[in-house]
Amino acid sequence: MLVSTSCSVITLSILSIISITWSYTFLEFIHAFTSRHTPQTVHNYSFQGNDIPEMLQLDFGAFIQLDAEETVHFALNYPSASENEWLKSEPYGRGVIRLGPDKRAFLVSIFHQLHCLHYLESEIRNGNKTHWPHLQHCLNILRQWTLCQADITLEQGSFMSKNFTADRWGDQYTCRDWNILYDEMKKNWIEFYRYRVEKGIIKVMDEPVIV
């Protein structure tokens, strides 16, 4: 009985540490995305070959404040609830945006990052070694993005001693309003849906638009 209790405590401790790291990493990548400069439109791109913009041409308007906080919503020991939270964070088109006259497909980097975080969370829970090459890819991508952003925010470093339910607040960041991006992804998805209907690629009822 004592051994069983000890194992349970150790397991919960490990899950708590992973959940803490997960929440911290998630917020770091939100900040990494929002810390970039708003791109400027240089000219009308043809979206043929390399004639494409480096970033999505989107005006984010004024910056917003993000108070970093811990959360129990992505807990590793509640897989169904965690999965629902991740599904809610998926944009229209699952991160793919269609641009130009031929609706060329691009993956918006923030959603690649969120995909990798989601994949890491899933693999930590399931422990399927056959998926390790994909897991290794995601770890390497996240490592490089972290280095690229070189975030120098000064943190107190006391998150390990916090009760995430009662004491959730952490550092404050200045961010882009990612809701504007989600709205743009929805708008683009609807436009691509209509494009496919007009071209006879799909019928109107094949993939109904949810607004």
C-alpha cells in the first residue's frame, strides 16, 4: 500500500512538472509570435514561385497586454479535457491560409508552433515510441524558434512553488492581438470555400460554412 501511494505521488509530481513546463512553453511561444514587427506591404505579390511575402500581410492594430498565468486547462492527467482545449485553439483551415489568384497554400508559423506543442503534449501522455521521429522534429523546431526570438524578459522564477489554481499570475507581455489573426483565418477559409464552389471543385453541401 505504501509503495502504491509513493508511486502515485511520484507520478503526480512528474505530471505536475510536465504541466508547468508545458504551460510556460505555450505562453513563451505566444509571446514569440506576438513580439515580431508588423509586416509592411511592399507591392502586390503574384504568389508565383518566390514572389511571395515573408509574412502574412495583416494589420494587427494596437498592441495588447498579456498577463502570463498558469492554468489547469491543459493538464496532462486529464487527457479528454486537455484535448478539448487544444481543439478550441485550432483556427479555420487548421493553420493553412490560401493566398493569391490560384489560392496557393501557406502554413502560418504560429499554428505550426501550436501544432508542435499539441503533438508534444499528446506524445507525453501516450508514450508511443513509433512517433518519436515526429516528436524529435517538433522539439527541434521549438528549440530553433526559441533561439530565434531570444526573449530577454526578466522573470522572477518562482513558478515551481505556486498553486496554479489560486496563484496564477506571472509576467506581463506586450503582444499582438491574436484574435485578429484568428478572424483573418476564418475569413480566408470562407473565401477559399466559395472559390472551390465557384470552380466546381466541391458542391455547396460538401463542406458547409460555419459562421
